[in-house]
Amino acid sequence: MKSPYVNELQPNQIVTATFLVHHKEIRQKKSGELYLSLLLRDRTGDLDAKMWDNVAEVMHTFEQDDFVRVKGLYTIYQNRPQLTIHKVERLDEAEVDPADFFPVSSRDPEEMFAELRQIVTGVRHPHLKALLEAFLNDPEIAARLKRAPAAKSVHHAYLGGLLEHVLSLCRLCQFAAGHYPHVDPDLLVTGAILHDIGKLYELRYDRNFAYTTEGQLLGHIAIGLRLIAAKLRDIPNFPERLRTLVEHMVLSHHGQLEYGSPKVPLFPEALLLHHLDDLDSKMDCMRARVDQDPHVEGEWTGYSQPLDRIVLKKGRYLEGPSESRRRLHAVPTPRTSQQLRAKAPTLFGEKLLQALEDDS
């Protein structure tokens, strides 16, 4: 198990740790010299990192999606954590445990899959139940469903996130169907389970969450319809009109044409599915925005593009001002190792200076 993780780092400490390179840029200082701007990641979060010196020696030794071991100074700079890198080296995948580097659902995937099977067991309509079981009984689809994220970054963006989202949506659908007696609960739950099924092949999640070539070319809605068509070929006498309703729910679940939905919802179950899907994704987006906000101080997160707003950190707001959250007088991150050495004795003590000298 790697140590430390991002969420274990403490300000003004020398850090030696391994990370996944989520993003890499070679930039230019005002002086014309090059520096590295990196976004490093492990399963607990992301970390902004900069390397100011000796960049030419290392900038082509690793790439995005590589694992690296870094040593540097972890500080709070402009209210955000930042790592100033002193050394960096690429690691082979055999040297790390990939599970340490990917965010993952807090729930056990096998437990979630068993819960989904139980929901399908409760579906009364024989054809809809047969369609859902055809998916869950497919070993490849079952394996992917236990691992896939629901999105690259917006909501439920972690391993097992899609299954967690589907289960949450099924529970919302069951509640809503009980509230609206004219809604068909079996059709609604079928839409909930299948609406994002195409994401199993739209996204890849081996080193980073990204689109597959098929995902880029087709998108998860088109892929989902293709998967449904393949399963329906093995279900005799599936009603054509019922098939059309299921397909429409997949086609319209984004709700609006400008949001990538080929059709707008045109019957109650389709409309309800869209709004519940949107609700569940936005609630997780709000949760993640608060949990992962990089600002060390303050009651508000940074701006969220998906939500089109900033988000109140409710817990911090309700607590009010406290001694434990008084404004830290963070020291601006020095931009060169020479500056760091010059500042080290007065700012961080002889221990830091010695740590840097040991690397020289």
C-alpha cells in the first residue's frame, strides 16, 4: 500500500510519494526557461504540482498516465495545496498497486451487484425482466458494471460509480412510482438500469478515465441502443411497441436536445427518468465538489462548470468561525531550489534544508 496519500499530506513538509500523472504540461517562465505543471492523483484526490528546476533533464522521461515517484515540498499557496517537485522518476506498473491510484466507490461492488439482481427479481413484466436478466447474466457486462465509473469527471466519477448511480436511481424510481400511480414501475426501473449501459464501452478506466475510440465516435446512447438490440435478438416475442418505449427512454434521458439528447421525453416514465437521473447526478456532483474542493479556507467552493455555480460548504458554514480554521499565513511557494534553500532556515527549519541538500 502506498504512503502517504494525497489526503494525508501536511503543509510545509518534505514529501516522498508515488502518484499517477493525470495531466502534464511543459510551460515557459517569463524568463524563457521551461517548467513542468502536473496534476498528480491517487485514490484519495488530486494534487497540483510544479517543477521549476532541472526540467530539461526529466521532462521527457515520463508522460501523462505514467506512475511516478516524486520528492518535494508540500505547501499551501494562494489558499490551495501545491507540491513543488525537487525530484521525479518514472515507475514501472509492476512497482505499484494500481488500486492505490484510482478513486473507488465506498461500497463493495459484489454487494451492489447482488442488490441490483434483487431489484430485477422484483420486476413483474416478463419481457422487461428477461431483458434485464440478459444483461446481468452476461459475464463481460457484469464484470464491467462492477468496475465502470459513471462519468469521466462530473458525477460518480470513480470505479463502481456507474453501478452505485444505477442503484440510487432505481431507489428514486421505486419511490416516485409509488407516488405517481399512473407510472409503470417496471418500465421506469428498466429505463434506470439501461439508460447508461452504453458507458460500459464508451469509457475506459485502465490508467485514467477517458473515452474509448468507440465512445468518441458513437457516444453511450448509440452504444446502449446497440447493446439492447443485441440482447433483444435472443428474447422471443418481445413486443415491438414495448421495445420502442425502452429505446425512447434511453434516447431521451438527457432531457433536452442541447444536452445531447436525440429526443426529448414524450411519455411520463421517460420524463420522470430524465429528472431523477439529473437529480441523482447533480446531488453527487455537489457532494464531490464540497469533498474535493482544493481551497483550504473559506465557506464556498470554487466555481463548478457542471453545476454552473459555486457551492456552500454547509458543515463549515454551520460551525462558524473557529480557532482551528483561522486564516493561515501561507508562504508563497518558492520557484527555484536556490530560493527554497535561501528561505528554508527561516521558514521551515534546518531539517528541511538538510532534506534538500541530501538530494543535491
